[in-house]
Amino acid sequence: MARCEVCGNDYDLTFTIETQDGARHVFDSFACAIHRMAPICEHCRVQIIGQGVESGGRWFCGAHCARAEG
């Protein structure tokens, strides 16, 4: 069993996510993974769950927020 890095639950069905830089993260649910891994919109500060919009190295939840930031 492994322990979720967000909630601390020790669970036999955890899963690991490996990022492009090789960091490994262990979670017991998608909710915990989203809480830790989802980027934050640089305009409205919401967690970006879908595709989002990347502009100039910055992340936004959608085109509206990207345009609002210029």
C-alpha cells in the first residue's frame, strides 16, 4: 500500500503520476491529483481542469482570461 501525498490516505489502489521532469506523485483519487497537479489560471485563479490556454508561457482557463491579461 502507498500513501496519498495530498490527504495521507494509506490505500492499496493508489496510482502514480510522473511529470515531464521526472518527479513522481502518488494519489489515492483523481480529486487529490487535481488538487495537487492542476495549474492555476493566472487571471481568475481557478484550477484548470480541462485543456486551458497557454500564452507566452502563462496558463489561463480559457481565451477570455488570456485576452483579459493581454
